[in-house]
Amino acid sequence: MKNPLSFLCGLGLCAALAWQAAAAEPASSPGSADWPMFRGGQDLCGVARGNLTLPLKLRWTAAVGGPVKASAAIAGGRVYAASGDGTLRALDLATGAPVWTAHAGESIESSPLVCGGAVYVGSSDGNLVAFDAATGAEKWRYACGDKILGAPNWTPLASGTGILAGSYDNQVHCVDAATGKAVWTYDSGNYVNGAPAVAGGRVVFGGCDAKVHALSVAEGKLLREIDVGGYLAGSCAVRGALAYGGHYGNQVVCADLEAGKIVWRFTGGGQPYFSSPAVTETRVVIGCRDKKLYCLDRQTGALVWAFATQGTVDSSPTVCGGTVFTGSGDGRLYAVDLATGKQLWAYEIGKAVSASPAVAGGLVVIGSEDGSVYAFESAPAHP
């Protein structure tokens, strides 16, 4: 899909709202050079542009000082990776060589956001921190009342750009990107573990109050809340007026943000969902703690296929062309056929892979709880 307002947030332009629509389905052109945030774009749909030829081969590995549960961001020829030792690192995308290291606080599970020449990340000590993307110099630090485990997102505001983050202080915070000052806060009444999505003028997130919340972007005013029947530890993906997410009541749900009702529920699996879904034009793909990856029909929620791994699938899958990439607690990165659910390729890292794949620039980049980040590329074709 071609769009004149292509997403250039990682290069400093944060006003391209039209990218939300473009990111909802893969393009036939070569992959975008950037994956600047958790799930790739503001709607958190987890769909990468382009295609990768399998099998993949390991291009580089980089040790980052602690277990990696956060997904990497890719922007401007760099990989930004956060780890359990409380550091944020910039690595060269081509080689994995270190560029700079910055300290955000205590352990980090929040995936970095690259926007407007800065990198934003939350930490378990409750701070949302902004660093200069080029140098790693700290720009500002905003204190929430409790830990931030979900990734930040961004939204254009009348006054500039707002950075959004959910916290265990029960609130979603909107912070001015330039100054680090609060623009608005919304109290959900319980922990907010996942990342807020931004789509259609709404901020959408699920919480440990078992509800999907939709807020106005400008003021953080509640527009709609929908009870889903279980607390949402992952993030919701938004496509049009519909939000998709899995919860700890062992269900995947589709919620209509305009009608304020549940459209469908998928009750397969019988275990909680911590993974955030990837949503294409026709499919919803999500990992479950029953060790399986599920593909559902986007319109009805009917099961299309289930793919079994040997560990819990907390990793949020990424769709690129006709392939689904996901990590597993069994220590492997998998490539699964989107149409059939058949395994196409796998790589055994060893330690659990709960981070989510970042796909950009012809690479799949993912961290592991072994304390390293791995980059894979298409293997050269054999004659």
C-alpha cells in the first residue's frame, strides 16, 4: 500500500497519522527501514511491510547486560534495546556493534519508542525517560506513581507531541514530548500493564480492571469502557473501530469501541493470554500460555489454526507477508505460515524468548532472556 504520509517518526516527523492505515496490512514493496516502537505502529497491529525469504540466518548477536523481555525498536539504522539491568542500548543495525549505553533506572520490560529524534522508555522504578536518539544523553525524566512495564506510544496534540504510558499507579499518562511535563492523566482504577494504542482519535488500552478503555486523545476524557471478563495484561490492537486483545479469563475478544459491546469471544486454549495480537485484514494471531499460537478469523473469531510450541507463548507475534514470527518460552524463534499454521523455520536460542520480533530493513530482531539481542536475515539463495 502506498501512502504519501509514510511513517517517519523515527526520523523526526511525528505528524503522519495516515501511517496507521498503511501499517495495518503489509506492502508488496521491500520492507520499511524502521520499526520504531512496540508492534511497529501506533495501532499496535504488529504487521510489518514487505517479505522475508526463508530460511533465515543469524547475522549478529549482541550482549546487552541483562535478560531482554522488551521488544526492540529499529530506526535510523540503529536498534534500540532495553534490558533487565536497567539500561537502554543503541546498536548498529548492520553489525550489532554498540553505539551508546544509557541508564534508565531499575529493570526495563517496557519496549522503547523512537520519535522526533528521541527514545522514550519506561522502567520498573516508575520513570518514563527520554534520551537523545543520536547520543543517548538524557533529556528529561517523568515520575509516575509506580512501575511502567508497557511500551510508550505517541500522539499528535495541538501543542506538539504527546508521549503516552500506562503505569501500575492505575493511570495512563500523557506527557509533553519536548518538556516532560504532564498534559493529562486518566485513572483507570487498576494496574495498566500493557501499552496504549492510538487510532481514530482514541487512546485505547486494557487494564487489570478487566475493561477496555477508549479515551479522547486531546484531553484523556473517557469515551467508552467495555467489560471483557478478565484482566488484560497485554496490549490491545485497534483496526477501525474494533479493538482486539487476550485476557486472563482465557479468552480473546473483539470489542466494538463505538457500539460499546463485545463482537466475539474465542474461548480456546484454556489458559491466560499475555501476548498482544497481530491483526491483519482477515486474521488475528496471538500467543497463549497453553504453549500455542492461535490464528482466528478477524470477522468472526473462529479458529483458523493452532500451532504448538514447547513453552508458553508470551511473545507477541509479528506478521510479515505470509509469515508469522514469534518467540516461545521453549527458547526458540519460530516462523509459521500465516495461511496454514505450518512451521516454516525455527532457531533455537536456548533461553526463553518472551520479547516480540521487530521486523524492518530486511531483518528480524529479537531479544532473549539469555541477555542478548539477535538479528536474522534472509539466507542467500542456492543455485
